[in-house]
Amino acid sequence: MACPFLEEPVDVEAQILRRALRRERILHLFSGFPGVIGCIDGTHIPIIAPSVNEGDYVNRKSFHSINVQIICDAANIITNVEAKWPGSVHDSRIFRECTLSTKFGHGEFTGYLLGDRGYPCLPYLLTPYPDPEPGPQQRYNLAHCRTRARVEMTIGMLKARFQCLQRLRVTPERACDIIVACVILHNIATIRGEHCPSEPNISSDPNHEHPDPPTDIQDGRAVRDTICHNHFL
């Protein structure tokens, strides 16, 4: 069910590679944050209790779900979806084990993803400062927050378009298929400029939280400090 860059049936990977610079410029224009090619977040899609491995699907809020990783660009196109993990699995593990993470680690993409503190700070995945000092670090965090709000808006649009995602009454395997199908249809609707049926709530997902943030990796912190020094003084 993992569908890195939605290679099939919609070749969004080719689109993101062709349009990465233009998307980065759009993100930079409205946020002042340089080098961003996508924003990442997880969202829990509630499901009925499965008959097999039921406990694996219980998340920290005590309901059954699929934890779905979403990456979007500045135009609310979902450029990556990982829809195969039970609700008990942490966001950081989902990213660590996905194909896209390996590609970033091998240097196949130029630019940064922005994520919240549910993720480790990596050279290619930048997170906020946990305790920002006044000045550049606070300005960095503000730009980071404004830019990353795009993925929260995108998730809100996806759920507004497909009310079935409020709770899927199918097996986990079938739920993953439905989630990926909804993402593809969302992208088609967005590319065609179709109106979202209701205004998405861009506040934090009430079904999602990020407990126990992973320890930052030194290389990621160094990249973050360099960006902060070069762009937010």
C-alpha cells in the first residue's frame, strides 16, 4: 500500500521533479522559508476494530486507525502517501522506513521537507527549534509554522472531499486501498481546480498527536542552524 510519489496510476513523481523549483519559489514567497520542496505530516484515519492483530491498530487516543503519512507541495498536491501502517506506529518510524526517506538519504532530491516535532531533525527534514531563543530562532520557527500549515490544509481538504475517511468500516487492507484512491482523486480534483466542498480546518488534526518527539540528529541540527543564521538574522 505504500505509494511513494504515487508512481501509479498518477505519475506525480515526474511532476514534482519538473516543478520542484517553481513550487519552492511559491513556498518561499508566502513564508520566507528557503529550499522547501514539501511539507510532511501524519493523520489517523479511523477504522473499525480488525479481527486480526487488533491491538496494533489502537493509537494513543485509544481508537483503531491507520496512520497515514502525507507529503504535499505548495499547490495542495499530495506528492507522497504511505497508507499501510497501524495506528500504534509513530510518525518517525513511518518516515524512516519509507522509500522516499531512502531516496533523500541517497541524495536523489535537492531541498528540504518541513515536519513538526514528531519527526527527527535531519539534513533533509527540518523541524522547529524546541525552545527557540529570541531573534533568528523565533523567526525561523514562525516561517516554519506558516509554511508547514500547507500540509494541515491539504489533509483538511482531503477529508472534506471524502467523508468516508471519517471512519472506514472495512478491513485494514481495504482501508489502505481506499485511502490511496482518495488521495489520487484529490490530486485530480486539485489539478482540475475543482472547488473543495467545505473550508478545511487548518488547525492541528484532532485525531493526531506527536508524543515523545525523537532525539534530533546532530547533522540535522547543523543544517537547521545554518539556515537560521543565513536567512533569519
